[in-house]
Amino acid sequence: MKKNDHRSQYFLLLILLLFFLAGCQRDDSSNEQSSSTISSVESSIEDESSESVESKETTDPENNNEDRAQVILEDLSLEEKVGQMFLARLPDEDADYLAQQYHLGGYIWFAKDFSEKIPETVAEEIQAIQNSMPIDLFMAVDEEGGEVTRVSSFEQYRSEPFLSPQEAFVWDGWEEIRAQEQEKALLLKELGLNMNLAPVADVPLEETDFIYSRAFSMDPNEVAEFVKTAVKLSQDEKVASVIKHFPGYGNNMDTHTGIAYDERDFQTFIERDFLPFQAGIEAGASAVLVAHNVITSVDETMPASLSPEVNQLLRENLSFDGIVMTDDLIMDGLRLFAETEEAAVLAVLAGNDILISSEFPAQVSAVISAVEEGRIAEEQINEAVLRILKIKLQLEIIE
């Protein structure tokens, strides 16, 4: 009897042991399955995250425009690249032929180009030039309002010229400012003009200063608010806004008729003159136009438009990565420092992307020769043209 009892006890223990071992196996299997599931989920999340980042990178308009600009650039000859850097004064005739011959990047229109024409004729002329070119041009104009109204001065375009910024503000404050700036952009856009050399970002010191009547205010913060507003409204309509005249005229004389030396200390520029330009840059301005005045606190040997140090201020201090352009290279103030061809070469060496030129045939040839001779690095030309093409893509001037 005792022997049978022992056997029963052993048998019961054996059964319990088997159940225990089976349970452990199930736990191990469950843990392995759970671990596998977690790994699978984590892998899926990582894949989705990676795909999301890649998708964002490929659909980012900025990255896309840069890639497309690079593709266009790689297909251009040296002559075509240099031509893109010139905003030429519109000739009286053969505008399409000359644009093709010199591979021009743009034309600037003046009052004489509108005075005897109806809007439909101007629009047709612009479209004809664009149709003749493999890369559409910047079609630029100065339509500031007030004294400088190349288009609205003529009643076939607008019943009255646009008011100056000061006059518009007196008329009906910021509401009138916004209304006029938007109407300017829409008028230019309708004609086929895709670049406005405005707004004026200068901060005069006195009412007797040369730039006073064209400026918004003598308060840099008020000018900054105006510039920000004007830039945004223009850019929203795909009309490139060009803020001017960097680093700021202040109380300088007119460089159309002579050279101006600005002897103010650099701190004044930081506290006053740079504020509106910074506001315009942050608002998305396509370009900044550099003046011909000599800023002695930055470079006492060269006008701002020919000074690498002034260009560096824009690129580094104000973090501007858009187009930097000169004022017209034919201005009297510049001729004291360089003759026609040399002025163009120095302007490129200074870091300008676009040169406004009334004597473009000679200046285009001079820049090409300077590259071929090794005086200007072709890489610098490439960087300038890449910026130009990128802006043209952003504004849908080229597609």
C-alpha cells in the first residue's frame, strides 16, 4: 500500500512538472512574438518618418527651385550666363534682336517707352520679346509714386499718377498705402512688367535732403513698416520688389549728377539706415539695389556699388540671399572711379548679381573678356546667375 502511494505521488509530481514546462514554453513564445511585433511597429514608424522627411525635402518649393535653376544653369554658355546679369535700358528699336544677341536677363523701361503707347501695345511688345527668348526676361520699371512714376504719369494707364508714399499716408493712412501698393503691382502685372524698382527704403535726416520727397518718413521704424508692407503686396502679385538705395542715402546728394561721400559713422547705419532694408528682406524682397555713394565708414575708396565690403554687409550682416543689383552704371557719380567697361567688371567683382546698364553691348563684352582672362572667376558668375534663375522661378517668370 505504501509503495502504491509513493507511485501516485511521483506520477502527480511528473504531471505538474510537465504543465510547468509547457507554460514556460508558451511564455517564451509569447515574449518572442511580442518582441517581434514591437520591432515591426518601430521599423514601420521609422520608415514612415523617413518617407515623410524625404517627401518634405522633394516637395519644398525652395529646394525644388534651386534644383531646377541648377539644371538650367548647367546648360548655359558663358555668354548666356553673363547676359543674364544685365538689366539693360530698353532700346528704341530691335529690342528682341538685341536681347537675343546679348542673351539679356532683363530690360528696364522708362517714361518714354510708355508715353506714346496704349497699354495693349506695351503688353504686346513685352510678350513679343518674351516669346523670342529661351529664358524670359525681367521687365523692370521705377514706379515709386510721386516724383517717380514712369507708367502712371500717363492718363492712358491711370487717371492720376500714384501718390508719393508720404502723400498717400496723409490722404488715408495705412489703408491708402496698402491700396496704392497693391494697385501698382496689379497695373504692372497686367502690362507684363514683372519687376518694380521700389520701394525707396532710404531714411532722410532733413526735409531739405535730396531723397526726402521720395522717402516715406524720417523715422526709420516708420520707413521699415512701409517697406515691409510694399514689398509683401508686390511679391504676393509675383512682381519682384527691389528695395533701394542700399546702404541708404540719408542726407547725401544725388549721385545721378555727381559723387556723394557719406561720412556718417557706421553705428548710424546700424541704428537707422539698415532697419528698413532688414524689414524688406524679411518680407521677401527679391532684390536690393545698391547706390553709388561712397560710405567712408565701410569703404572710403569705392562707391557702394563697386565695393566688396558693402556687398558683404548685405550678405552677412543682413543675411540677404537674393539678387544684389547696381544702380545704373551710366550715372555721373560713377564715372569718376571707372570708365564704362571697367565699371561693369568692378561691379561684378564687388559681388553684384545684376548690372543696370544703358551701355550694355560694351559692358557685356567686357565682363565676358574678364572671365576668359581669369580676372573674374566663372564660379562667381555661376553663383550670381543661379540666384537670378531661382528668383525667376519663384515669381513664375520662367516655368
